[in-house]
Amino acid sequence: MPKINILKEAEKIKKPYIPYHLVNVDNFHVFLGLFEGDYKKHKHPYDEFFYVVLGEIQIEMDKETVSLKEGEGVLVKKNTWHKSKAKNKAVVMLFEKIGMQSDFA
């Protein structure tokens, strides 16, 4: 398998909040996402992991808001309502179970 240059792949993303597929790891997708502005409040039946590659984001959850900078990540546990937002453009790597669906508020 060839190596992946995450920053070069991130340059291909043009629209915010449209997952850009990198690879599958067993039963999980690894996506890149361009975060800009607010995303809709939602939850999933499985855990989801966010890792900030470039920029800064916030994840608003049921009981807390987590601010993440480059090189930081957070695990959002299954069935936790959450909403992401970014004041400026940010690139985030997401780890999600294959076939995971979202329930929106």
C-alpha cells in the first residue's frame, strides 16, 4: 500500500462537511473533512474520533464543549449529541465505523 500524504490529500477537499475518504481500517473509515462554520447537531450509534490536522475546531457535546488545536483529538462516545464548528477553515481526520448513520436533532 502506498503511503498517504495527509496534507496533499487535504488540498483536494473543496466543500465543507463532505467526508473525503482516505482508507478503511478493518471495519472503520478514515476520512478527512474541511470544517468551516457550524455543522448540525447529531449523534451516532457508534463512537467517533476527531483529530485536527490543520486549524482549530470546537465540538459541543451534551455536557461540555471541547476546543481542539492542530495535533489534538477527542473521542465522542456513541449516542452523544454533538455539533462541530470552526471559525476559520480547519482540516480534521475522522475515524468512523463503516455504515455509520447520523440522527439529527
